[in-house]
Amino acid sequence: MHISDAVDEYGADKVNKYLEQGRTSDLANLRDEIADADQGEHDNKESWAQEYIDSAYDLEKMLGNLACYFDYESFARDAELSGDVTFIELENGRVWVLGR
């Protein structure tokens, strides 16, 4: 594998931002490392949190009428502060989410 494989798959902007995070020590496996961490592009942090929670939990079933009060913004903030995810602002205005 080469860096060019990662650039071909993810684009130069994402690869540069990934490298700026200091997340890799093995450039030969860069594409695989990015693939393992990649949680996709989202409109914002809150939209990532909502997609994540919706895929993992049934808030309606768990909380009933209280589900509408779930604070996705705070969940995203806490996930970032704990180091579970990193939000990277992209040139297109969206956020790219990387897991540990």
C-alpha cells in the first residue's frame, strides 16, 4: 500500500487532515488505518450523534415521550471530549468523524 491509495480512496483533504492529527506511525498501512477509524462525513457534530444513537438505540422504546429531549449536541461534545471520536472540519463545510 502507498499513500496514493489512501488519497485515491479518501481524497487529499481527508488524508492531510488525518495525518495532521498524528494518528499514524505506519504510512504503509495508512489506507487501512483510515478505513478503521472512518465514521463518515456528516453535516455537523449533532447529525453524527443522531445517526449514531439512532443506529445503536431505540430511544422511543427506551424513553417514550422523553426521547425528544435527548441532547445530541451534548452527546457529540462528550464523545469528543472523551476521545471516542474526533471531528474534523472539511473544506466542504461538513465534518468528518474518526473513531479511536
